[in-house]
Amino acid sequence: MPTYDYRCEKCGQTFEESLKVVDRGMPTESPCESQIHRASSICGGKVKQIIVKASGFAYDNIRTRHSKKEPSWFKDRMKDIKKNHPGNTL
């Protein structure tokens, strides 16, 4: 299950929840339940989901449609493999 981040607009308390995609809005439907300054009262502020940018990452050796074309020998080899192995999913 994906993890979602939330923050209270009133007290600034942040927390994360592991929820199903369809349930990601549930924490925003109820008020903040954090205690203010360790007092017995509950904050009650509005909770909003924080959209967190994914950190940068990269894959090596992955070609896209916009990258350089494969050499002709590679295409010929792939055709040969497909022809000699019927039913493959290459």
C-alpha cells in the first residue's frame, strides 16, 4: 500500500498513513486529533494531504523512443530470436 503524508493547517502536525489508493482521502474527512502543547484539548484543525515530490532517481540502460536508435545488428538479432522461439513475449 502507498504511504501518504498529511498536515494539520491549524497546528502544523504532520503524519503519514499507509492506505489503499481509494482510501487516501479518509484522513482529511475528520479533524486533527493531535494534542496542543501537551494539554488535554484536541486541536480540531483541518487536515490536508501533502503532495510530496519524489526524490530523483535514474535507471541505467533503459532506452526510450526518443533515445538513439538501436544498431541494425540488434534489430536483426531480435527478429531472429522471435522467429526461432514462437510464443515469446520479447
